[in-house]
Amino acid sequence: MPYRSPVSEYKFVLEHVVGFSDVSSTDTYAEATPDTVDAILTEVAKLADEVMAPLNRNGDLDPARLENGVVRTSKGFADGYKAMTEGGWLGLAATPEYGGMGLPQTLSCAVNDFFAASCMSLGLNPLLTQGHIEALEHHAPDWMKDLYLPKLISGEWSGTMNLTEPQAGSDVGALTSKAEPQGDGTYAISGQKIYISWGDHDFGGNICHLVLARLPDAAPGTKGISLFMVPKYIPNEDGSLGEANSLRVVSLEHKLGIHGSPTCVMEYDRATGWLVGEENKGMAAMFTMMNNARLGVGIQGIGIAEGAMQHAIAYAMDRKQGRTPLDGTPEGTGTILDHADVRRMVATMKADTFAARAIALACGVGIDMTAATGDKAWTARAAFLTPIAKAFGTEVGIRVSELGVQIHGGMGFIEETGAAQYSRDVRVTAIYEGTNGIQAMDMVARKMMDGGETANAIIDEIEATAEEARAKLPDLGEAVWQSAETLREATEWMTAQGELNERFAGAVPYLMGFARVLGAHYHLKAALAEGDNGPRTRLARFYITRLLPEHIGHLAHATCGAEDLYALTTDELTA
Ligand SMILES: Cc1cc2nc3c(=O)[nH]c(=O)nc-3n(C[C@H](O)[C@H](O)[C@H](O)COP(=O)(O)OP(=O)(O)OC[C@H]3O[C@@H](n4cnc5c(N)ncnc54)[C@H](O)[C@@H]3O)c2cc1C
């Protein structure tokens, strides 16, 4: 069974679970009517299902390669890219002033979900360009916006982000690339960047690199970093391509997955660059791109979960092994899908994918409401949900694709079925765009500088839904209410820790526990919206009964503090 984008699922979640009507009720996003949303989802789904999904194996088997300093992409990728740009999907959330559609980010989530599920390695290219566009919209000088944005929004040019250097991964402040002012408004950029996704390709047009580098005498650490636009070809004033800039791809990485996405080692040798934002404020500008990309990477995890789940269900419904409890009944399929343990795995895939998607879309709604209203509470909510959407979305992608391999049995370990590709491709999502550990640390430190106010506001909301459910679904309402109370206690513990390492020691389990409870909240909302004991209510019951209890272990782990982590000496750990 080929991949089919989950259009009706999106419509339900937007309408009944994450409050998208708040967004479409604002003046800014008045055009995001249900008809427009329907038309967009349907069109993007067609592209993902019919054009991109057939390219997915090509990317895996015929990776991007470097030939004479130029990246040659996988067979069919250039046509797939062209189809994505022709639909205008890169500019869906971009400003209409420069040719974008000006629609909500939440709808970009759907685009990125369908693209990741159908062909993650190709879908990564427009994902980066979207973040690039947003960074320029907020921080670039007007002349740069005029010259670059129309081309990036149309997809004629693409955008990258260049942070990482061999000694500067999670510790971006350790980067040493240099930017020397040339006295004519330009800067000479020199240094090596590693792991640069889509650092080069053969789709035509320009490749615009946003590069972090240091000015002479800049302060050490993140305070001395500036952001520069460094294009592959220096554009003429009319937007035509001028001379080649002084940069090159040194090599491509050989990776566990996303083989179709060229991951480049880039060398800048006094390349011409232009400042984006203010000198030494590069991290603030890059954060616009990184926040966009963080939600986008969470969505990649969810897209892969969807693809892996559909793939596994199709296999399970075809594979026959042994007798099952449903044999001879009208319900029975006569396949492994009827075995209890396979049911457990499939239901887990479905319930977790729903939870992660609802969390990510709620984050999208927060971002859109921030843009539409400027309300500080929405800003804080979006900022708080971003690391959860990223880390939980990607953990779900990894867990669900793992289950996909398991459901295939031995065939899951055989590359031809494609189950393993989902598992290999999604693995990087927990690593790039800030590892999930770094996301969790951001959540318990920076995102809790308000003393837990935002976290508690979300917990209040969960409890309100649980209260509402008490009459109609008392067992589910009670379990969710109790879980919210446990989460509140863990949150109080976190905010009471003055020493940040105490929080960091439990950051990942805290994030996972929070996500588990939040996922239950959205399942409950879906069940309440459905109104009877339909499939959404039964899925909610599965999640709340079987998966929600994981929060107890996570939150107990979260509140242990750091001391015992250092109880074993380095010698003992390495013995
Ligand atoms: C396929 C791929 C594509 C990528 N694309 C891009 C790109 O387009 N642009 C770009 O700039 N970069 C890109 N990256 C780089 C990516 O963002 C980094 O790999 C990531 O930020 C982690 O850095 P690192 O690999 O140096 O790991 P390290 O920072 O060395 O981390 C190793 C481990 O230590 C942990 N750790 C590190 N610091 C801390 C800390 N302070 N506290 C607790 N734990 C810590 C990490 O969580 C991790 O588990 C890409 C990477 C890959 C693999």
C-alpha cells in the first residue's frame, strides 16, 4: 500500500483538538478558512503521495554524490524539487510582500509532515529554506530582503544554515569562523563548517548560506557571534547570478540515513558575505531560523512515524502466521494484525503519532497567535512547547519506526521492504537542530525562567479538560487529572532547584513526562469532540490506560537530582 497523506486526520486535529479556529479568527490569518485549509491539504497531499513518495527509495539507494566539486542529487530529486516549488509551498507562511502566501505556520506543519513522510531527505531542503526566509524577514536589511526573499520564497534559490564546526557542535559559542570587514559593507568570511545539509545541489539557481562567524576582536562565546549571508553566486542587482563566491564543498558525509540529503563539509575562503541583523547579535538572528527548524524537525519525526505506521499496517494485513483469536469471526483478517502483540504495537504507533502531532500543531497555533496578536502569553506558550514538539516528535518518530521494523519481523531487517529506511532516516532528528538533551535543558532552564508560570498555565488547561471529561468519560478524566497533578508536583520541584545541574539531570525525563501528560490531554479532547465511544475515544482509552502511566516513571526520574549521576566515579564508569 503506497503512502497516503493523512488529510482528514489533519482537518480533525486542527478543528477539534488544537483550536486552529483561534488562528483563523484573527485579521492576520482570516484567509485560512476551512475551505482554504482543505484545498491546501488536498493539493499538498497529492504532491507528496504521487510525486515525492516514489522518490524515497531512490534517495536511499542512489545517494547524493560529489563530482568535481559539485553535488549531484539522487535520481528524480530535481523534478521533485521543481514540483514542490511550482506549488508555492515553500512560501506558504512567508510574507505576501515578497510573494509568499502569508498563511499560518500551522499549515506549514502539514506541508512539512507530508513531505517528511513521503521523502524526508528531499523535504529537508525546503524545510531549511523556510527557516532561512523567516530569519531574513525578521533581521535582514531591506535591500537584502528585496533581492533574496522573492527568489527564496519561489524556491528558485534555496537556503542553508551554517553553525556547526568540528569543535563547535552543541557548544555553538566555540565556533571560530572569521568575518573581516572589507570597508565596503561586505565581509570576508573564512572557516570550515561541517554537516551542512543541502550545502550544494544541482537544482539550479543560487544557494544562500546563512553563516555564523566572528568579527575581529569579538567577545568570546555566543556574545561575539554575527550572522552573514554568503551566497554561492554573488547576485547582480537585478537578481541574475553573478560571479562564483569563494566557497566550496570539501566532501559529503556517509550517513546512517537520509542518504538523498547531501550533508556537506563547506569551506569558506575569504568568501564575500553581508551582515544579517546587528554585529555580535548573530545568535538572536539565527534563533529565528533555529526555532522554525526545531518545530520543523519535530514534524519530520511525526511524518516518518506516519509513513512507518502505514507501511507496517499494510505489511501486517498481508502477512499470515499462526492462528489468531479473531479467526473465523467477521472481524478477523486472518493475518498477523489479529495477534494481540501486533495490535499492541499498531495501536501504540497510532496513539503516539496522534499525541506528537497534536503537540506540534498546538505549538504551531501558539506561533501563529503570537504573530497575529503579539500577546506575551502566546509567545511564552509557543516558546515552551517548541522543545517538547521537537524532542517528543522525534522520539515518537524513532519509537514508531522501530515498531515498524518489529512488525515486519525478519523482513524489517531486510532493506528491500523499506521499513528499515524509516528507522535509519528518522534517527538524526533527535540529534540535529539541537540534540534532544539540549532541547530538554532549554525547557527546564530558559523556558522556566518565569518560575513555572507557562508550564502551570498549560497544566491548568489539562486539568480543565479533565474536569470537563469527568461527566462523560469519568475513568479517562480522572486518570488525566491525576497525571496533571503529578506533573504539577514535578514542575514545582524543578522550579525550586536553584542549581541548574539539578534540573539538567532530570531534563529529558521531565520533557518526556510532560509530553506524555499533554498527549493525554489532546487524546481526551479528541474523545470529547467525537462524543460517543467511537474510534477516537477508544484510541484515547488505549493511550490513557497503557501509555500515559509512563509519565510516573519519567517524572520520578526527573526529580532525582544530579548527585547520584556522579556517584559512580569516572574510573568506575569506565572500568
Ligand atoms: C545529518 C546531519 C545534518 C546536519 N545539518 C546541519 C546543518 O544544516 N547546519 C548545521 O549547522 N549543523 C547541522 N548538523 C549538526 C548538528 O546540528 C549537530 O550534530 C548537533 O548540534 C550536535 O552537535 P555535535 O554533533 O557536535 O554533538 P556534541 O555537541 O558533541 O554532543 C555529543 C553528546 O553530548 C551531549 N552534550 C553536548 N553538550 C552538552 C551539554 N552542555 N549538556 C548536556 N549534554 C551535552 C549531546 O546532547 C550529545 O548527546 C547536522 C548534523 C547531522 C548529523
